[in-house]
Amino acid sequence: MRHWSELARDTLIILAITATLTACGGPGNLNISNESSTDVTVSTGDEVVTVAALGGASILGSGCTPGDIIVKFTSGEKVAVSGPVCPEKQIVVLDGKVELRPPS
């Protein structure tokens, strides 16, 4: 049977390892929310993602984009967003325009 001091020590070690792994987490996810009435294609320079109307997508572990983001609507219209864009901002697609907002 384990002593309480051994159990407490083991618990502290597990908590320390968990905290270290959390602090050294990946580069973050880039979130896209399509609040428009049409599907869009979002190009980040590294990735191309199609997002359905009134849908959303995440590019997992992507970190910041290498440059500008291009959003292409089904009408053929393109909207550029100056980059780089980092996970601290969410890409929000509206009818005919694109905004950067804090992640929700």
C-alpha cells in the first residue's frame, strides 16, 4: 500500500508534466467562420479550404499564415486579407467581405 506522501509526490509530478506540455503546445488552430449565403474557398498560402455557407472550418496546428489570405466566393469574386493572420484572430466571411475577429 502506498503512503500518502508517495501519492502526493506522484500527483505533483503528473501535474508538472501536464503543465509543461500545455505551455509548450502547438502553434494553434486557424479558425474560419463562413456567415455568408454561399460556399467559399479560403487560401492561406499553405492550405486551401472550402467552407460551406453558414459553416466553419479549422486548420489544425497551422499557426500563422505565411502571407495574405484570399477568399474566393462562388460568384468568382475574390477578397484579400492582409497577412500574416495568426490564431489570435478568426477569419469571418460575410456576404461580399471578410473580417478578422477574436476567436469565439
